[in-house]
Amino acid sequence: MPLWLTLVLVVVIGAGIVVVIAVAGSRAGQRHGYSGMSGETVVRCSRGHLFTTVWIPGSSFKAVRLGYQRYQRCPVCGKWRMVEPVADAELTDDDRRTAAEHHTGRLP
């Protein structure tokens, strides 16, 4: 088998694995009460600040993934903090409004 064909197969299989992980992670998060998985998600930093970020399981460009938490910049205080998604049942309307006022951008 030519080298270029082997490389193409590796890339296609790798991309397929990433998609499967992202879809499975999104569905698992939604089953546990996190409606924003694979899109805009309300998260809380280690200091308690609420903000929205793009949260796609298995993918992140602006954060370091550490299990179900991430280490990323909090737009409220401007410092790098541990963040984790907040379940819908834990959020009040005021919490949602506060989180919507602070957003991290379009990249996951």
C-alpha cells in the first residue's frame, strides 16, 4: 500500500474517532442535565463566576481539558481558572442572565 494512502486512512479514521467521542460526550452530558453540550454552555469557574463558553466534549482549543473540568480563562475576572459546566437545574433566571453577559468566544 502506498504511503500516501496509509496517511489518508489514518487521518480519516482519526477524524471518525474524534466525531464519535464528541457525539457520545454530548449525549452523555445532555442525559445528566447539561443542555448546552456541543454548543453554548453555562460554566462556573473555581471562584464562582458564571459565564458561557462553547463546550464540545473531546475538543478544546482555548482550554486544557482535565477530566470533566477545564482550565481556561475566566472572562469575568480575566484569570485562568478551573471551570466546569453547570446543570440546568442549578441555574436561576438571574444566573442565566449573568452568564449571558460574559462569553469566551466561538472556539471550543
